[in-house]
Amino acid sequence: MNADARAQLTGLSTTTTLADLFRAIYEGLGYAARDCYGVMGSIPDEIRVTGGAARSAMLLQIFADVLGASTRRVMREETGAAGAAMIAAISLGRYPSLAACAQSWVTE
């Protein structure tokens, strides 16, 4: 976790395709996620992926391969807003913990 870390794409040629670039970016995201989980502890058995990129089956497969965990696409829209609302509900004492709130709010 180094805020000053940088990356670059090297070895590009006239035969490099847009798909090659996307794969490189997705692999970079997978390895960055693995580094983040490494700082927090162990990698969970299942990773839930959200946002526009979660629509990509290739991204989900790369995450599964790099993290050694199953992946699942979250179908809920506006997950960031939902997470903020969950934290607010916990802060207001509506739920004793994030796990309790998630049990009530999170669906398949």
C-alpha cells in the first residue's frame, strides 16, 4: 500500500489490441485487490464485485484466478449509496453491527 506507487504499460506494439489492454488493466486490478486483502488479513472465500466493470465475465474470472476465491456479481444499483445508508443506520443504533445490518439489507 504505497500511495506514491505508479504503473506503466510496456511492451506495446502495433499488434497490441484493445482487448490486450483491458486484460492488463483487469489483471492489475486483481493483483491490487490481492495486495489490499493481504494488508487486511486473509482473502475471503467469496468476493462480491459491483459497479460497471462487474458486468465483465473476464474481470470476474481474473479476480477469481488471482484471489483464489469465487466471485459473484452484485446486482444492486448504487451500492456506494446503499453502503453509506447502512453505516448511517448502524451509527443511529438501528443495528448492533455491520453484519446484522447486512443480514437485513443485503439480498442475492
